[in-house]
Amino acid sequence: RDVGLGPYDFPHTPKKAAWEFDADAEDWTAMMNVSDITVKEGNLEFYTTSRDPALVASTPGLRASAYDTLNIRMKMQADSEKVGSGQIFWSIGSSNTSEANSVRFELQADGEFHKYTLNLGEHPRWRGRINTLRFDPCDLADTRVMVDYIFFE
């Protein structure tokens, strides 16, 4: 009887494609090896407790075909002069994040903000509905990380 009559009472989940951290962590949470997550002066701040830190965020409704690029602006303060690498992972549909669904990028750990632009559109597995993002900000332990923004375009 009600076919085609809608709208129905299913909650609408807005598509999230930008995080600016002006007031809170905007659904980014620690997955592993991250401590003291706070938001200060428009930055998501935390410390890495090992060489494999990770944050995760749910991105229901995000379609890979709508975005080719991920932009991240952040800075790191490390005891080491070592240049590290970061990595972004994504899950498609009901699958888990995996190395095959990821992109690595080289970092600068000089205590200054840097913008990192990741061309996801060239990755053969950047497709479908992206349900989860996993962000490994670096591969450095005992590092203070400040993320100004993360956004797709």
C-alpha cells in the first residue's frame, strides 16, 4: 500500500567529506597507538605511542567517484630528524581496510605545517562506497601530531 509514497523514517546519514577540527574531533577516533587526543586552536592534536599509530572515521555515503584528491594539512614534532611516511586506508562496502586499499605519502617532521595532496583517483581500488577511512599519520613513535584539516575534492 505504501510503495512509492515515502519519505520513510530511515535516518539520513549526511555524507562527510571534510574535517576542519574547529570544535571537536569530528568523529575521528584512536584506533591504536595514539594518546591524548584533543582539539586545540582548530587542530586535532595527539601523540603517537609506537611506530604504527592509527585513527579511524566512518564515512557512510561517501562515493569514491565524487572525489579524486585527499588533502591533509598537518605538522609533526618528533625527537628524530627522520623523514617518515603516512598512509591513508579505506574500506569499500563491507570489506575491511587493507594494504591494497591504501596510499602512502612521505612526510616532513620539522615542526612546520605541510599540505599533503594524495591523488586517490589514480588508484585502481578507489571506487564504490567508502565506508571507513583509516589514517596512519606517520611511522614515528613519540611524536606530537597536529592535523589542521582533512578534505576531499
